[in-house]
Amino acid sequence: MSDKSNRVAIGVVLKDGKLLMGKRNDTDKWTVPAGHIEVGECPFAGMIRELKEETGLDAKSVKMIKAGMENEMLLYLFLIEVDSEQEVDCSMDPDNECDDFTYENPFDHIDILHVDAERNWALKYWAEN
């Protein structure tokens, strides 16, 4: 098992006004691609790795849109562009967090989000853009 830091990368992938989300296997709550950045790992590289592990998708571009502290964690929010023809494949996720990721309207799942709406950076970005 690799060492994890107190830094977390959060990914926003948009398509047709919807947000790429998956339903977590452990809580049945909806989430976006995200995860801990390994010790010594660049936040951009961590986000690209987490996206690939969790969804099987390759990032075409990654842009940091927010960074800040919350609950003693340093969070990074990234806007990620992927090839729209590429298909999601969650089979390589070592944590088996979600069986699938699909493009969703987050308001359809507002009461069952992994991170509640008041603190959810991905939801706030989606709603404002």
C-alpha cells in the first residue's frame, strides 16, 4: 500500500451540462473522481492517476480551479477534459469505490452526495458554471 498524504485531488469532468459521478460501493452515496495524493506526488499527477484508476479515463487537459484547507486537509479542485468518445472502465480501481461513473445532474442526488452540498466544491463549481 502506498503512503497517502493529507492532500486530496477532486476532479470535475463535464459533458452536456452534467457532472461525471459514480455511486460509491461502501456508502451508496454519489461522488466525483477524487482521492488522496501520494506523498511526494504532484497534485496534477495525483489527479490524473486518480481519474485513470477510478474511471479508466485519460485526461486531455487538467486545470486547477481551486485549492484550500478544509478539516486539516489540503484540497485541490481540478477541471478535467476527457475525450468524449472514451468509455468509462472502473475495473482497474484498486479501491473498488464505484462500479460505474456516468454523467449526472448532481441535483438529482443532492441528498445522497458523498460530500454534503454545503461543503461540496465540485457541486458548487458545476452550479456556478
